[in-house]
Amino acid sequence: MSSPVVLPPLSCDVAIVGAGPAGLMAAQRLAEQGRQVLVLDGKATVGRKFLLAGKGGMNLTHSEDFAPFVERYGQASAWLAPLLEDFGATALRAWARDLGVETFVGTSGRVFPTDMKAAPLLRAWLARLRSLGVRFAMRHCWQGWNAAGQPCFASAQGLQPVQARALILALGGGSWPQLGSDGAWQPLLAQRGVALRPLLPANCGFDVLGRTGQGWTAHFAERFAGAPLKNVAITLADGAAATWQRQGECVVTATGVEGSLVYAVGARLRDALAENGAAKFSLNLLPGWSAEKVRAAVLHPRGSRSLSSHLKGRLGLEGVKLALLYELLTKAQMDDGPALAEAIQALPIALKAPRPLAEAISSAGGVLREALDDGLMLHAMPGVFCAGEMLDWEAPTGGYLLTACFATGVRAAQGVEAYQAEISPARRRAASDAGAGVDPSG
């Protein structure tokens, strides 16, 4: 087999691998500082996941106060907080406005473009980037580094090296691999001594055990897959006495459950399954009712009416909510009034496993925070920075994912500027010795 054609290196001040929100935001910030920026991506067009995420309404960010906003990032809250203070929801809305795209706050507190679409925003953004001189090299798949320490890319013409003064990796996580976020960068960084946590599904659905341990019955799955569970609440036991509850909606799937309410507790459920081999939550089908009111309605004499008619007439339970009770409770439990009343507001849902990473909206895991300095430069590879979802953080849907991607892109750009401003002959030698694929001296 013949060796691939090796092309002459492309030169730039900063090479950015990945044309998603984090990479494009870093490109804009650096180009505004007069840097020559080259963005490379394995796909034919930019922002593919960004566009798909906006297909049902482009949720850019969230309007809630800063403290609860930051708490949405769980264990990563502490280190993401300064980045979100620097570029958070307010700055993101101002950025969109500067591109000619106005935003509004929906009833849920989520922030959307006024036309609800991602494509016009992306078009305006690309026009701005090109006006700043940002260059793009599409269908260039990153292959790691060559013997000279240059990042290399597989292209239709051959193997394309790049010579840059700094390199930003914004390659995404492992969800939706068909759009480019396939996690293929993990072994390339691991070989260079970068500390990583395996990629895991986040904002994903879960398969249920069901009453028999075999998932939903065929009848229930065929009839109710895709049915929304509206105005319900999830309760999780969190320690010996504490509980955690949130109200919203989710969806029944052919194998389990998914949707925003499930995503909000997904990290806890996923981690419990990994640690204990089991996880469950309680589903309140009538969160607006007091326990006393539910009990009184269930125990009210029903005469000749069927139990289903009684529950529909007295409690408004019908459709998928009513079917869930029959699916998960035994006949004895359905016939036991007090037990049924309790189950209506605390229906146990036992889980078997999260859905595969490729199906998830986002991913957890990636480059550990300890592997990076405050400018998101890799300790093991001076001159190489990371941004976006390839970093070890996660967040629920609702604008939090995009906001942190933008914020890490801004911070990586700032890190490049600080690195170039402070670089010394000793650090140039260190970058060369590390084989980072950058030439700090230019």
C-alpha cells in the first residue's frame, strides 16, 4: 500500500480544530485581536450539531439568576463559575444582538432568537468571521501530530500538516457522532499524557426494568411509545433522609423514559447505575394535589364504575398516566386503595441502563480540569488549548450546554493571548520538546 501524499504545511497564528460553538467563538475572539486564524473540521459544513440542536427552537441560554444558573453544572460549577462570569447569559445575548439577532425569554426562562431558528444566527456569525479574515478548511479530519510535532489532517488531497503558534482543540464530546463529535480524539491526547475521564452519555434516556425486570410490556410500548407525561414530578432519594424533587415533563419511549425532566436528574441516575448497579426514581403523577386529596378521591365509593372510570372521573388520570399505573403495579396494589393513592404520587420507576452515548444529547467526561491551566492550556502540551464539550463537565438542557461551550471558547482564546504575551525562550523550548505542534516564536 502506497504512503499517503503529504502536502506542504498550512501556516497560521492559531489553528482551531472543530467548527462548533466553542471553536467558532474562540476564532472570533482571536481574529478580533488581529490573529490569523484557521478553523479545520472533518465535516463538509460548520456548526452541524449547532444547527440540529436548533431544529426545534434555538435555545441559546437561560435567564435565571447567576447562582442557580451555575449550580446546573454540578461538580464542575466551581471551575466554570469564573468563565461564566466572564461570558455568560447576558454576554451571549449581547453577542447575538451584535450579529443582528434579537432574543427573547420564554415562559420557561429559556432564551431563544426571536425567529426561533439557528440557521440565520449561524449565517450572520460566519459572515462576521469571514469579514475578520478567519479561514476554513473543511473535510479535514485531525489525525494527531507528525514526527515534526505538527498537527496533521486527513484530506481528499492527502495528509495536511499545519504550522501554528497555538492550537485550540474544540472537538466536542461523544454524542451524535454522525455530526462529528465521535470522541476519536481521546487516544490521541492520552498518548501525550493528557489526563482524561471516559466519555459517558448525558442528557439521555434510560431503559426501565418494568414490573418483571424485562422492560415495558409489548402492549404498553406499542401503544404509548412517544407519549408525553406532562405536569409530573420526579423525586430522588439523596442520602438517608434528604430528597430531591423537580416538576416538569418527560416522554415514554419504547424502552423507557427520556425528556427534559429525566435529563435534569440524569447524571445522578447514571452515576448510581455505575456505582450500585441499580437506580430508581419516584414519579408523581399529580404533583399539584395534596396526599390527602388524592387519598380521599381514590377511596371515594365508586359504585358500579370500573376502577379506570373512577380514576379518570375523580382524579383526571387517563391515557399514559393511567396506563403506567396498570403497567407497574400488581392487581393487588391496584385494588388496595391506600396503596394505590400512595403510588399515584410516588410511582417507583426502576432503571436498567442509560441509553447509548451515540443517542445522547451531550456527554460527560473528557479532559480533566486538573490537566489544564486557568487559560485552558494543557499542562502536558504547552501551546495546546481545549474548549467546549471535550472538557470534563456536563449540564442539563435549557441553554446551559451552549452557554458553557461559548464561555470555554472565550477563555481558550484569552489563554492563547496570555500565552503568547508571556512566552519566554525557555517556554519556547518546552513547547518544542513537548511536541505540541506549535511554534511559539512564529
